[in-house]
Amino acid sequence: MLVLVGAVVRPWGWPEAVVAVPAAGLVVATGAISPAHALAEAQRLGPVIGFLAAVLVLAQLCDDEGLFQACGAWMARTSAGSPRRLLVQVFAAASVITAVLSLDATVVLLTPVVFATAARLGARPKPHLYACTHLSNTASLLLPVSNLTNLLAFAASGLSFTRFAALMVLPWLVAIGVEYVVLRRFFAADLEAGAPSPGGAGAPEMPLFALVTVAGTLAGFVLTSTVGIDPAWAALAGALVLAVRALARRRTTPAAIVRSAAVPFLAFVLALGVVVRAVVDNGLASALGHLVPHGTSLPALLGVAVLAAVLANVINNLPATLVLLPLAVPSGAGAVLAVLLGVNIGPNLTYAGSLATLLWRRIVREHDAEVGLGEFTRLGLLVVPAALTLAVVALWGSLQIVGT
Amino acid sequence: MTVVVWITEGTWPACVDAARTHAPQDAQVVLLHVSDRDVPGLAHGAFAGLLGRGHRERDPGDRVGHLADASARQLLDAAVERFGRPCTRLERAGRTEREVVAVAEGAELLVLARDGDRTRLGPHSLGPATRFVVDHAPCPVLLVWPEPAPGADTLPPPPGPQR
């Protein structure tokens, strides 16, 4: 709990790892977790963190290549001055970018581009910004690389990369569909207001090299998983290709690349993993064990997903995943994926957990901005229960068809 | 006489044109745009939800905030140019509907446009913000169509049993 509070409050602007790493050392030193268990946890998380680092670097280099700017130009051109069409394009872009380059890319790199695009068209920006932030969670269901929660679950589930994607494609589409229907109606007045488009936006210059590299990386994921190699290597190869090119053209520096790998964040994830393992070992497993339904029947999957969504809202989806995964693994891959539906769709209800909501209010006050918490929650209440339920049904269907 | 014209994305040209037509020559015309602070707040919130990412300088909310300021300036520039008469420009930030009502306090006329589906008449022609402003306006309101208003022949048939 202290680690979470430390991560949220970040006293004196310290990186989250400053609290989390000593805390991890403390739980090992006090014997709350045996060194062997801590080591096992670190070994389990190591490859996951490497994978994450490669994807973060890949996304940043794609931005350096101008991929996100080109994406904005494409959205502006194809929406032809209609805010409703722009919403469709934002949905397409945010869904694909979240799935392939992870939710960090959508939140940090795509969101400002979407705002700029809406402003350029003269459209009201709010529906499109909501689409971006909501989809960064909801559309992160498809691939193991889409979200850190998925990477953790992927490592625990024993599924191959392609099987994971095959099982999640239907829930992914269903959840995005629910988001679209609800947002389209919720913001109908803003979307119908039109946009006096200045038009004349020329065809954007596509950063072909970055696109081909990303496509190659995706193909690499499929190839490595059929051959039986860790798909993290494909992500690393993709990041390396772009890094070498960017360095050769002096578009970036080695220091900037290392920075984009977010080393303190990686340390934080590792430390959080060890601390959560200690908490789970010391009674949380037995306490929550009664609450987690067993099996992969439809009601059991629903129960798991709802529990995960509640936990993601009460704490945050990252620790919620770490807590629930060991409890879901014995029921099989279906239950693990149900956890993911809960922790990935659930955060749209209260914004990434109550703790983070507190932080959000603090940051927003610092920036002299207002928070329409009422509007956010109303929209979340319309989206999350429907999206979660239908996605679980879709997952159950996929499990019947594809199998694990 | 003070006339406040609410400049909002998508429908502002009609409001400027209406002000040019209906505001007396000697009226003091205020072109008002309010940046909704929810919008950068949303981006700040999404970043805050990414637990453990640190790096405050990567927060997209700051960039969205700057972009919003620039976009508001451009919108008002375009509105001033379209109006083509001396006027006062006013940029505000906050809860849009409340700011508009606050600025309209003491004015003689507030000009705004309907939003909602233009192909269909009837309910839901005002979004939540416009609805609030109309409900709470402290002065007379001139509500205009964003495009030439449809004729009365587009009225739906009256309710009740059909003969």
C-alpha cells in the first residue's frame, strides 16, 4: 500500500522507483518473502520488462519518424470536415496504435495529435479526446504488447502470441463497438455541430520506413511464436532497426533512446512485482482465493472479470493484475484472459483506480484545469458494464471456437 | 448596449453573421470563446492513470493545453475577421457554460447557435452546454441556426389520433 501511495504522491517529484525499490528490498530483508521467491518473481518479470522496454522505444522512434503526425494528417484528410467521420478515424487510429504500439503510445503520443487534428478541422475536440483516452484502455485487449497487464498475463498464461490474439480479437472488437455506440450517442450534439473545415490538407507524407518496420515487427511476433522463440526478440529487432536508422541520420541520440525505455519505470514494475508477491504470499491469496470463481464457465468468467474490474478501480490495474494472476492461472488461460478484460476495460469507470484519481485531481489543480468527474463517471457507467459483459461473452465464445 | 456573441467550434460563423445583422451599429460587441478545461484535464488524467511512468514532461495534458490556447486564439482571429466591425475579443477558460453565463451578466443580448442533428428538427437540438446557457441566461438570448433555417413545412405532423 505504501509503495502505491509513494507511486501516486511521488514526494519531491521522485521517480516511483525511489519508493518501490527500497520497499522491495525491505520485504526481502524482513523475510516477508523468501529470497528464492523474490528471485523467481524477478526472473518471471525480467523478460516481460525487456519486452515492454522494446515496445516503448519502438513507439518513441515511430514518433520521431513522424508516424503520429502523418496519422493526424490522414485523419484530417479522410474525415473531410465531418466530425462524425473524424470520430470513426480516431477510433481506427487509436485502436490500431493501442493494439500494436501499446496504450502508452496512444496516451502520450496520439492524444495531442488528435486534439490538433480536431482543432485544425474546427471540430469540437471533446468527443475525440474521450475516444482516445477510453480506447487506450479498451482497445488494449488484442495483443500481448498492447498493455503491460497483457504482457504479465501472457507470461503467466502459457498461450502463444497468435493464440492470445486469436482469443482476444472478438472481445477487442466487441468492446470497441460498445465504446463507439455509446460515445456517438453521448456526444451527439457536439458531433452534429459540424466543422467549417478549411480543407485543402494535402496528402500526408507517409513514413514508409516506420510503417514497414512496425509491420515487420508484427510479422516477427507471429513467426517467433510459431517457431517457439520469445516474441520479445521481434520487438527488440524492430526497435533496433529504427534506432540504427535514426542514429545514422542523427535524428536521435543514444541518450534519448535510453530515456524512452523508461528505466525507472521498469525498475518500478520489477519492485512492485516483488512487493505484491510478498503481500499475496502473506495472506492475500487465501483471503481473495474465496472470492475468485474457478473454472471457465460463462458465469465464472464473468465473476473473474467483474472482480478484476472492481480491484482495478479500487487500487490500480497494474497491482490488480499482479494480485489476481496467480489466483486465476490454476483455472486456465480463459480465466487469465477474463482478468485482463476486467483490468483493461474497468479503468474507464473511475480513471485508472481511485488512488490515481486522487493524483489526477491534484495534477489538474496544479495546472489550473477543471475536472468534469461527473461527466467522466456518467460516460464510464454507460460504457464499462456493457463493454465488460459483452466482451466476456465474446471471450467465452472464442474459447469454445478456438480453444486454449 | 452590449452584445455578447458566444464563439464555439462548428457553429460560430452563424452567430457572427447574426450579430452583424441584429446588433445596432453603436453596440459594443464582445466575441467570447471559452476553452473547456475538461479537455486538457482528460489528457492529464489519462497520463496519471499510467501508474509508474514518472516523467512529468511527457504529460500530454500540457501539450493539449497549449494547443487549446493556440486554437482558441485562431478561432477568435477568424471570428473578428468575419465580423468586420470594431469589437472586443474575450478568451476565457473554465467550465464553458458557466463562463458564458457569467460574461453575459449585464449584457443586453447573448447570441448563440443551436447544435445537434441539423437534418432532423425537434428535441435534442441543444447540447448540454447550450441547454445550460439558455436555461440560465441572465439576459435576452438570440438563438440562431448554424445554416439557413429550414422552412415551416418541415414540421412533423401534430400528435394525437390521425383521422
